[in-house]
Amino acid sequence: FMGSLGRGIPVLARRHDVTALLVEDPAEQALPASGWVEWTDPETGRHGWARTSSARLRGRFHETRLRQKQLLLQSLLRSGVPVVSLDTASEVVTPLVAYFRSRGRRAA
């Protein structure tokens, strides 16, 4: 879910039972202050350097990640797609079992 949902998920959700599993890694939520970092955009091939020790850059990165997540959740909810949030730093079986049990009770 790093990019736009486009029309695929909403169209799929109209005809099928779709659940989105939003798996997040805490290490990807904040940019570490590690100095100069070389980067390459895999989609465009653009290349450059970023000074990750900049509090302003880290703040913009964090705000962008939050905005992306917010837009994604809004789009999924508008499409009627339920979301199960999982965290790589936590156990995942319990939230999944709880979600599918709750769905089973609603369907019965």
C-alpha cells in the first residue's frame, strides 16, 4: 500500500470479500538521524543525498508517512474494505484471530 489504490481495490471489494492487512514496521516510521545518506528512487531512477541529522527533514518524513497512512485508511474505508493493523514488533496471530472471529460472529 505504498502508492495509490487506484481503482483496483474498490472494484475488487464490490464483488469480493476483501480485508486489508496493514503491516507496519516501527523502523520505517521514523527516519534515523544517521548523517548523510545516499538514496535512489527505484521508480524514477532519481538519485541524491539527504542529511538525515536534520530535524526538519525527519519531521517532514514523519508527517508524510502519517499523511500517506491517513489517505490510505480513508480510501479503504470509503471502499468498504475493513483494515487489520499489524506491527512487525508485535505478535500478529492474536489480532488476526480476533478479527476473523468477530467476522464469524457477525456472519452467523
